Amino acid sequence: MNMKQDEYLEALWRLHEQEKNSVEDLQTALNAPVERDVLDGLTSDRMAEYDGELRKVRLTEKGLAYALDLVRKHRLAERLLHDVLRVRGEGFESEACTFEHLVAPQVVEGICTLLGHPRECPHGLPIPEGECCRRSEQTISTSVVYLAQLEVGEVGQVAYIDCQDDAQLHRLNGLQFKPGVEVKLHQKYPAYVVECEGGIIAIDEWIAKRILLWKQRGRGVYEDGAVPHVPEKPARKRFWRRGRRYGTFTRE
Ligand SMILES: [Zn+2]
Ligand SMILES: [Zn+2]
Ligand SMILES: [Zn+2]
């Protein structure tokens, strides 16, 4: 399959989702005139069936399986670009399409897991399930949630930081919330207090609403039932508020 054929297969998948099958619908989905030789190529590869008289076109079983994989990669790439890399506007679509041709299947699974097996792309279209999504449903209930959504006593690992604003991100980078770091929520009011890297940190609510965590099952208990390690030394208190000793963190 070449890039052009892939583009057609993705468009045909969108038609399949909308239960449409005319050549005119394909033209609308492509936003370009339908090229007959591309359709013929897909037909001879048994990816699509094309009826020239009725001007109908649709994916075969083989074409559906192939297109599902393409669309899954495309929509996961959109989520990655949108949520983690914060790419917006121009270039967004073409970046997602480039991405789907570059990544290996294992990398796709890794990205899907990082993002918490998302069900929809940023446009609200469904992301087809992969093996990793089915496995995660059967085995563990790991999900990605905002720190602010944890209950007191719960533990999570930092997945990524959702922050549109460079100034905010810069300030967040001053804290210990690096991807992979474990965070335990101690209290929510009057401020969020979390344990992180052996320290106790008070943070404002807006920060708790920017940090995404992989949440583990149960209240502060790992999947195998073990209780998370608690540092023996009393943790040093650090506050990130203006006027306090350790920083100049303030509400926006
Ligand atoms: Zn694409
Ligand atoms: Zn999308
Ligand atoms: Zn998945």
C-alpha cells in the first residue's frame, strides 16, 4: 500500500463508520476528486469492492482490517499530538498521518497505554480497540486520571502533564512531578497535599488539575496487594506559595 492508497482506505473507513458507500461520499471524505486508478488498485489488492455502474465503493473484510489499524494509529497520534505534545491548528492532521506510517506496532501499544487506552480522538471519533485495550480491560483497572480526581490516600504514577500554557508549564517543571514518579494524595482541603519523591508538597488546585496519573487499583494499594513503600525519615515539608521559604508558587 502506498500513501495515496492509505489515504483512500482511511476515507473509506470513515464512510464505513457513517454507513455510506457512494463514490460521491468518498469524494467528500477525501475532499478531492476520486482517482479511478487508485480505486482500481485497491480493488485488485482485494481491499475494496467497486461497482462502476452503481458508483458504489466499500471495503472488503481484508480492507476493513487494514484500515482499522491505520485509523487506530491516526487517531492515537492525534491524541498524542493534542494532549501530550500540545500541537494545535495547522499541521495537526498531516502530522498524525505521517506518524501512522512511521511507528511500529509495539510503539502504538505503548502510546495507547501511556494515554490510558483512550476511546475517542480529539474530534470525538472512536479509536478502534487494540490488543492492549482488551488486555487492560481483562486484567487490571489502570486508568489515567487527574491528580485532583484521586481520593485521599490513593496513589498514582505521573503519566504526563496537561498544560496548554508555556508559562504554567515552566512553573510546573520546577516541581518534582516528572513522568513515572509516584504520588500519594494526603489531603484535598484547604490545599492539596501530596507525597512525592519522599517529600510532602502543598499544591494549588489548578496544578492538581493539570497532572495526569496512572491510577492503581484500590486505595493506596498495588495490584499485588502490597502497601506502597513509605519513607522512614519524617518527610521534609515544602510549600510552593509566595512568601514561603522554598518557592514562589502562586495561584494563576
Ligand atoms: Zn491518517
Ligand atoms: Zn480525529
Ligand atoms: Zn490500548
